[in-house]
Amino acid sequence: MKIDWAALGSVFGVSLVVTVALVGLFTLGIAGLSRQEKASAQGGSAALAVTGAYACFAACAAAVTYGIYLIVA
């Protein structure tokens, strides 16, 4: 059996980049919700922060769904 080390390294690299990107998106979503809580505690509105947070969460869900699709297909 011959192992294609270049392909294995490529898969590892892509997996690492996608994982870091998903964690970053999720972190931005959490930060947006945190800003919304701060604004509501001060009596203001942070609709843009909430919209951005939901967009980040939707992008995370879409990436996970696409990954599952790639595995199943």
C-alpha cells in the first residue's frame, strides 16, 4: 500500500483552515450577541449586531451542512 503524503497533507491543511474559519465565525456570532446584551442593558438597540450574529451562525450552519453533504454524497 502506498500513501500519497501530498494528498494527506492537503486534506490536513484544508481541514485546519476550515476549522479555524468556523471557530472564528462562531466567535463573531457570540460577540455580536454579547454586544446586543450590553446595548439592551444600557437601554439601546443593537439590531446590526444581532443581524451580524445570526448571519455568522447561518454561515456556520451552512458550512456544516455542506460538509455533511460532501461526506454523504
